[in-house]
Amino acid sequence: MNQSEPIIQVGILSSEKIEFILNGTFVDKNGNSFTGRQIAQIQGNSILLNSNLYDEIIFESVSENASFDLIDVVIGINFHWERKENQRFKGALKLIVENGQLTAINRIGVEDYLTSVISSEMSATASDELLKAHAVISRSWLLYPLQEQRTKSKEQRHEIVNSQLSTVNYIKWYERDAHTHFDVCADDHCQRYQGITRASTQTVETAIEATRGEVLMYDGSICDARFSKCCGGASETFENCWAPVHHPYLVKVFDSAKMPEGFETNLTNEQNAQKWIRLAPDAFCNTSDKKVLAQVLNNYDQETIDFYRWKVEYSQTEIAELLHRRSGIDFGQIIDLIPLKRGESGRIIELKIVGTLQTVVVGKELEIRKWLSNSHLYSSAFVVDKHEIADGIPQKFVLSGAGWGHGVGLCQIGAAMMGEKGYKYEEILKHYFKGAKLEKMYP
């Protein structure tokens, strides 16, 4: 490949009013100069700024060292640590009208974007090999949909009502390219991107430069490289989390040098999955090593410490109210939670929720996690225990689970441990992405 470095558009913030600070001189397409604190507001289908109306506006920096601040950016949307912070960015700032609000978009080169992503997704003090591996997969993930031959699909949802069985099948997944006015968003739905707010280090910049332009390739195409915090000991296949498309490089991988003894490999089997999840087999990501965890988890992520094996308890009142509020469906009292289909990692792909008023089959893994938590359940790899059953109604449900996230592709904590054990980034990538090869896309 012999291409130039692409410029991408990152959606940062949507609001009726956006406050920002231009640190240096910026100009619009008409050559007008702007600097300092600005406030843009929605007015009809236009942008109101300094008493002028715009359909859209792009602020280009005059100096290479210029930056801009966005005020009150929401991070961790719908997660337990959701909060607002002021963020600083390099590149250009674009404001558009979208869905009755203003949207702030950062236009920036791929390599500068990646420097931020690596520092935002994990600690900038992570090991060299982990940083290099993450740079490659983040770059691959970003550039995958920009390939000319890629046919974009939008968010897909399937709802099927079978009145004879009085059961609703609610199977939903979210496609990565649901954004129409920019390439990626800045939150965990895509890749966590916080500009130059997170202090980068020379180590991060060196890792980006050392892998500049490198992507994972399979059969002549850039890989849709995915990653999550912790696979829980086994990674999941792509099609069990998203669209029914098989990627040969995104298949089950046991996160260890060899298969843990005493376990069956077929985790789609309920009995095997139960044993796997209830116990804690050896795995690269089965660690409490604070040095390793600090490489992956920023301060707010370290508020969660029970990621490899975890437990959540709900009373009957709590789970009935939670499911009603999160799904919009009144189940009545909850009688049972039954895994109907598990993926290759043991994650539940279809869950049957049996209530006194309604029975629903919900999937895929993210929708299950949304329904069963005020934010997101750590993962859908869990087993269910019912307690204090009275007149057929359990008074308490205990969910015992494994892993953090969808589990597809690279396991960040597992990769951090591999780097600590002396594995090179090429070996880490080979472990998690079977059959994929490294190639340089641009110089």
C-alpha cells in the first residue's frame, strides 16, 4: 500500500449550547479570525455565534501549536462513572446542526488521533509492546470502514412477536458505523478519545511512530480489529456480538499459553459454561497485579476491581423494577432468567426472561447487559442462581459472571500481562487475531 495519512472526523459533543475556547488564532472558510472563549447556540436549523447564523462552521488553526478546549464534555456515557470534564484538542473544530442540537466534531490526522486514543483507553505508562499492539489494532479498527469496498450498514434491530407462545424475541445489536456526519464518536461506543486532555508520554509517541501506518490485514483487507477490557479467559466471536458476519481472525481464543486443565473447550454448552464461569481458570487476564492493571486502567476504570470474576445480587423488587425501567416492558414479578444461547466464550447471546406478566427473549450481549444494570453489566458471561423461592417466585437473584466487555479480539488486560511476560507486540497480535498479518498502509 502507498497511501497518505488520512484525515478523520471525530464526534465529541452534542448539546443545544456549546462553549469552547480557541487557544490561538483560528479562521473560518471566509478568512474571518477567531480566538478565545466562544459560545455557539442552536437557533432553528442554524448555528448562532457572535450574532451571526451559520449552516455549519469550521475553525482551522493558523499555528501548528494551536489547540481548542470544549467545555463540559460528557465521558463514560451511561456507565457507572459517567461525568463531565473540559477537554483540549489539536486539529480543526467543526460545528454542525444534527437532530435539533449542535454537534462538535474534531478533524484530525490518524496518527495524532491514535496518540490520544492510546492515552485515553489505557495508561500512558503502559509497556512498549502493549502500546504498539494497541496502536495497530486501534489504527486497523479506525481505517477498516474507510476502505472503498466496505459496504456500510446502519444500526440494526430485529423484533419478532410470536403471539401463539406469548413470547417477544427482542434481538438487537449496534453497528460501529451508525454515525452519519462523522467517522467515529469519542466515547466507548467507538474508541475512547479525549484529545490531548490525557497527558501523553514519549513512550506513547514512540509506540505510535514505531508502528506508523501499520494495520492488521486478512485476505487483502484491513481487519475490523476489536478489543475489550477483559475477555474473562476466552474471547468471543464477532457474529455473536454484532452482525451475522464471520471474520476468521475474530474467533475464540483461550487467553493463555495453553488450554487450562480440567475444563471442556465447548463453552456454548451450558454445563461447560457454568463450570468455566463459576471457577477462575488460569489466563493472562486473570491477574490482580497492580502494576499490570495500572497499564490498562485509568483512575476512573480502577474504581472497578472485580472484572475477571464478579457477582451482582438483586432482590425480587430490584430486578423487576430494573427490567421494567431499562426495557420498557412490565414483566410483573420475575420468575426466571434462562440462557437460551451462549457464544464461544460462554457469553449469553439470547436470554429468556420469564415474568408473571410477560416472557421475552432478549439479545445480543450488549442489550442483555443494558437491561440487567443501571449502566452496563460487566459482561453477558454469567450464570444465574435463584434464592428464597416462595410460591414459585424467587426473592433474590445472584448473577455470577466473567470478564468486562464484549470479549471480541484483543483482551487489554491479557495483552498487558503478555507484554509484562516478555511477548513482543507481533506475538500479542498473533495470539488474539488468528491468521491476520501486519502490513504498512502508508509511510
